[in-house]
Amino acid sequence: ALALVERDAAMVAVIPFEEDVHPSTINEFIFLIDCSSSMRTENKIEWIRQAMYFFLRNLPEKSYFNMILYGSVYRSLFNHPTVIRNAIHLKIAERLVEQIDADLGATDLVSDRIVSFSLPSHLCMLIDS
């Protein structure tokens, strides 16, 4: 586990043990990222970027992933619910991480569009509250 603590914020990353990633099942990772205006303060977006670089570098081989950025609107990185982890998809994801900003309005996590995806085997929420 990795834990970073800053005034009024904490980030904890729990990395699954290899035996927790089951080769016989599809491992899907959805990263739900808060890009609302409240993320402008206290360098929160930079913390999100660092966490996402870490997560992307450590995704298991043959896993699937996607990133959903949200505020009052949402953006999904890929048009498919998840895509296979490969060099091309990781490069696309890294480019998006570079561009993440707190520019998606107010926080609306219960948007119909966000909650309409099926639950993956792993859901990681990067939020400030």
C-alpha cells in the first residue's frame, strides 16, 4: 500500500497481490476521477496525476481499463466500457492524464451517465471528498 497525506487530504493506493489478480477471470479497472472545480485548490489535480501515472504503470498484464473524468459533465477516455491494457492504450491514457484539469464544473457523481456502466472487478475513485 502507498499512502500520501497532505493537510485535509489523503491518498491511499492498494496494490493487489499477484494472487489476487485472477488469470482465469477478466480483470477490469475503472478509474473514476473528480475533475470538478473543487479540485483546483491545494494542488489536488497534481496528486491525481501522480496517482494515475502510478496506477497505469502498475496495471496487470492482460487487464482491461478505462478512465472516467467527471464534474457536472463527464468524459470517458475510451468509447468502450474498457479496453485491453497495451502500449497504445497506455500512451493514450498518459496523454489524458497530462491534460487533466479541474474544469468540469460542480461535482455530480450520481449522473445517470456515470452510474450506468456495469461494475468492473476493480473501481478506483480519485476524489477530494
